[in-house]
Amino acid sequence: MTTTPLPGPTVTVLSWNLQKGRRLAEILAVLRRYIAEHGRPDVLMLNEVPPGRAHRRIARELGMRAYPAPAKWWLTSRDSRRRHRNAILLDPAGAFVPERGPGRWRVQWLGPWLVPAGLRVRLRLPDGHLSRRTLTLLSVHLAYWSAQLRLDEATWIAAAAVRDGELALVCGDFNSFTPEGAPLSMAGVRDRQYALGRTVVVTAPDGTVHLVPDTRPYTVLVERGLLHLQRQAVRLGLPGADDGPTTGHDRDASSQRFPGEHLPPGGPGPIDWHLASGELASSAVLVGSTVLRDHAFAQLSDHLPLESVLSGAGLAAVMNREAAVVDR
């Protein structure tokens, strides 16, 4: 099969939680401005896309193709898991081509929270062919109110969506912390609902109850072989690397901030992540990964977008090499 050549030297992945798309017209305007200044991202992963056909409107206005999370047929129209969805958008002239036919992957999700959007793609190569290997894209939004559900969801991603020998890129709102960016204590958070939702409740032998910041989803996914691209960019010393907080910037979140004495040595970390197979996080592939700290983005959502940039040549070398896939 032949296609058009790889369009550029880099491949860009952008993700953003839209806070239920309450200001969708302004969100689309700022995304159009981003495209005008930087070019259309090859992949755009979104969380909390509004109900109905909003994903189609977003795709149409940005010149992209939308692949939303499937709706659970047994859910009522009033259920928030059906009303607000995860979605993946692709640039039709970009680096990736969706896998077709029997090989195309659909999320088989039995969890009680938001269904991930999943898509298996191949890379357009400079010679016009498609890569030997596929890449599984997953746009996720883990439960904000239950540490146990988050752990179950992370375990599902690790066990069902990431296969041995296959590449994966998992982006979204994980509602939990990286070990480096976790607060030292949740005791100083005034919003107790927020604090309880993002902690593990631990009971000591003497009966004392402690609220421990939840890092278990991250641990499970890293154990599976995924690496945090923002953190990896900092380790590699890449220009503009930023693995700082992605939330807490808006006025409504003031009660969710941590007192200075409860912050880790390097400051607070993000709850939105780009996690990728180790092969995609090497210095030969990863060009940059950062939080987009733009005032225009900060005005429209309680989350900031993340941007990761990959080398087109490096990605082609990885995705076109022979690899055995273990399909259990």
C-alpha cells in the first residue's frame, strides 16, 4: 500500500481537557490560532468533549478527522459518561493513517467511568509506504473521585491496551500524581472533596487514617514500560521542557492548591500526562514535551494543554523495524 510522503521532519501530539467544553467557541478560536502559528498537530487528544456531535464540529473547524470514544449502549442519555467523551483527532494529511479492516482496534471497555478513545495507526514513511508496526493511541480520563477506580482503569490500560512488542501513546487526565510531583500531604487542601478524590485512604495498625496522595496509576503504567514524556524531556535537557502542574491556574481552583510547606522539592507536578512506550521516549525520537502555559489556554479550561514533538526520522526508524508482538 502506498500513500503520500511524510509531511514534515517532526510529528506533533497535542492533548487538552476542555472542562466539558463550556466555552467551545473560544476553545476552537484558540486552537485555530495555535494551528495558524504552529501548524496542525498530527494528533489531537481531547477529554471532556461536549455531548452530541461536538467532536464533529471540532474536527470540521480544525480540518481534522474525529475518532470519539464509543458510547456504552446500556447507558442512559443523562449519564455523564455518555454526555462527555474522550476523542482522538487526526490530521488527514498528517503522519498517521488509521489501521483498517480486521486489524482496526476498538476499545472494549467494561469500566464504570469514562470510556477511552482508542485508535491503532501506522506511520507514513518517506518512501510512500506504511510502517510495519502500529501505534496504539489512547485518550483517557481516569475517575476523579475514586482511587480504586483509577487503579482499576490504569491496570486495564496496562493489561489490555498495551501489548508486548507493540507501541503505545496514552494521553489525558489521570487525576493522580507522579511520584516526583506528588504533594507531601493533602492536609492543607481546603477543598476536601478534591483532596479525598485524589488520595488513597490508608489505615495504620493503630487505627489512624491517613490520606496519601495517589501515585498508583502512574506506578502501574510505568511498570508496564510506559515513560512520562514531559519528565523524560526534562531529563534529556530538551529546550522548553516542562513537567510542572497542568491544573490549579484558574481562580476557581484556588481552594485546591497546596500550601508551600506541603509541596515536593521540585514543586507540584501535573495530573495530565503523555505516556509512551520506551522506544518513543529515546533521545533519537523525542524532540520536546511541555505544558503550554499560554494565557489564552488558561482562560478557557481548568487544565492546560500538553504538547509532545517527535522526530519524524526517529519515529520512522522505530515504527518500521521488525518486532514480535505478543497477543494474549
